[in-house]
Amino acid sequence: MKKSLLITISLFFAFIVTAQKHVATALSARKVSGVGHSTTQKPSGAAACDTLKYDSAFDANTPWTQFYYAFPDNVGYLFGVSNEDSLGYKIKEDANYYDVSGSDYAYITGGIAYFNYANSNVSTELSKNLVFKVYDDNGAGFPNNLLGSTTLKLSKIKDEVDNNLGVEFNFSSPIAIPANKIFYVSIDHNNFKWNATVRDSIAIIADSSDEAPAAAYQYIDQWYAVNQIWPADPLGQYPLDANLFLFPYVVNTIGGCSTLPVSILDFKGSINNNKSLLTWSTATEFNNKGFAIERSKDGKTFMQIGFVNGAGTTTKRINYTYTDATLSDFGIATFYYRLKQVDLDGKTSYSNVIPLSLKDIVSWKLYPNPIKDKLTVELNLAVATKVNVQIISKDGKLLLNADKGMLPQGQQQLNFNTQNLADGSYFIKIKAGDKNYIQTIIKQ
């Protein structure tokens, strides 16, 4: 991408000097929950859709580092709202560059943005709108004509940030991608304030400098590439090569995937009284038949244990719950769950996998120790559990192997004849479900 500033040399130099007085400081952002979605890396058929850069940013092996960039002299955020009175200029919009050349993506339908802060010290400011915009390219590597926009109130964004979630925005109708396949998505906060009396806190999350090809832009008196004006260290030696956590939805055809089928939010669970309670929400649903709940004992092989009906098509937030009351049948301590979302046309997508563990599946004691002719093992089982007891010599020989099968919940007493053991030290190993317990015993 060509990166030449369309201003005179003298104006450029003056702006650089002003900007570099306020070096951006990278501060770690809060961990945010991804908005689950069905996606294809490349278009495939009339209904293909994608969330640009999302998979790179949240890749399990090489995820982008999450930062918000603040000024050390406490005048706000580099990406978001800052004190224009102190800086001598105002950052009005933050944008990211996208190039989908080589694809048949034709429309932008919305996207996801991530914020570290969204609030105001003045309650009436929460009714202000943040504007999400799409621009084409001017041919020189900068945003040009406005192609479409949508708004969200600061109060809505605050709610999502408070719940540690990404903020989803959707355009009222799909926006056509320009013929050259280059476009920009921006967040316009020009009407927000940060001064002595009003602090509208908008901080957009970005990645670490040089973590991905630089794509961030800002509008002040005109558009600038961020890496042309901001140093990333106090000496001003390195430009800030950053991407915003701003991921547009793109599709092939109008109506093909005008909104992502289902946006799953905050899938989590807990175990209480030998029951798993699973909870999740959806921000939007499109032709959603429902959710198959799948469970695994090892995190690899899953089986369906239930189904929760979906809401079909809706833009309202829907909360879901499911209770798995069959944990006592398995005698293991850790269970794994995932959701399989099913469309009305049979297409499916999966949520992330969450592990849930019982705190203690068994408590136990043995006596006497040292032992003579008999050893007693007393177990208190939280659930019905498969139990095996072994006595092993110090050199690793298996001397006793007692498979007790599935023992019922509650207190159990197991007795073992130890008359034939020679005097000395041994290991006793108790396997209860998927947990192992080992202790030394002494025969006298």
C-alpha cells in the first residue's frame, strides 16, 4: 500500500514534532471473549461469509497481543478519546485497512470491534452515538468516500465491555465492496469529549507493534497512517505498526449471509451438587434451529447429551441454559462440553470446548499404618466411582491388584489381607475414576 502524506513538508514536520511529544504507551488490555461465529476462510458458494482478520487475531497458536495505547501524561488513549486541548489537535476517527483482492467477497454487512474502556463520568454522555463507517480508497492508500455507516450508543458499548465481550455492529443493508477490493472500516468518536470536566472513555484495543502488517489509520485534520506519525518507544526510534481489533463481516451475495447465522457469547459452566450448569447467550440469530449439547470424558471424543431449541432469526440478545444431571453415572472428576449450533438448513458450527471439574471426587484414609495382618481403606465417594486398589513394592513389583468395580456414592470400607507381605515399606495406589492417590505403608 502506498503511504505518502498528502500535505506539505513543513506541515508534516510540524505535526510530527507535536505528536511525538506524546509517545504512545502500550498497556495490556483485559482479555476479551470472542464472539463465536460460523466462518469460511475462503468463499464457497452463494452463502459464503467471513470475518476479516478475526482468525489471525484469535489464532490459538499465535494470537495477537491485546493492547490499549495510552499517553503517559494521562491525556487519554491513542486509539479512542484523548484531551484535544492538551494535545493541540483532536483524533476524530480510527480506521483499519482491508484488501480482499483475489476473493469474490462483494458486500460488508457489519463486524466486531473490541474496546478496553467505554464509559463516561457524566451519565448523560452515555446516550451519545459511536459511528461505524466504511470508506473506499482514494488510490493513494488513504480512506476517501464514505460508503455507509451505522451507530451504537455508548451505553450499549459499555454493557458489552462490562461483560468482557466484543461489540457487534450491523449495517441496515449490505455495503458494496469497491471494484478494487480495498476498503476501510472506521470508528468515529468525533462527538465524544475528554477534558477537565467531561471524560468519555473510549479505548479501542489494538495489537502489539509489528505483530501483523500495519493497517491502522487516523483522521485528525485529514487521514494519516498511524505508523507515519506515532513512535512506539520514548526515543521515537520505532514507528507504531498496529492493527485495530476491528473485524468486518464480508459476504458473497446480498442475503447469502447478511448476518452471521449465530453469534454465541460467553459460553461457560459450573458444577454444583454433581450437576453441570451450562450458560451461553446469542447476540444475533439467523435461521437458528438450536444447539446440540455435547460432552466428552477426554476432550476428544464427544457425544450429544441434549438439545436446546434456538430462536430462529432475531437481533435480540437471548440467554440459554442447560443442566447435565448425569455426572454421578461416570465416576470421573473432569468433563468437557461444547455446543454444536444447527441451522434450519442443517449447517452446523461448534463453540469452544470448556472443561468442568468436580472439586474432589473422593476423600480417603487407611489404617492401621504400620500394618500387620489387615489393611483397611476407607473411602468417601462424592459420586458413584470405579475403584481399583494396588500394593506395589519399592522396586516396582505389583503385589496386589484389587479391582472393586463401580462403588456407590457414600462411605465405603475395603479390607485387605496383608499376612503374606514381608516386613518393609510398600506403596498403596488407589485409582478412583480418573484420579490416582499414592501413599507409603509399612508392614511390621
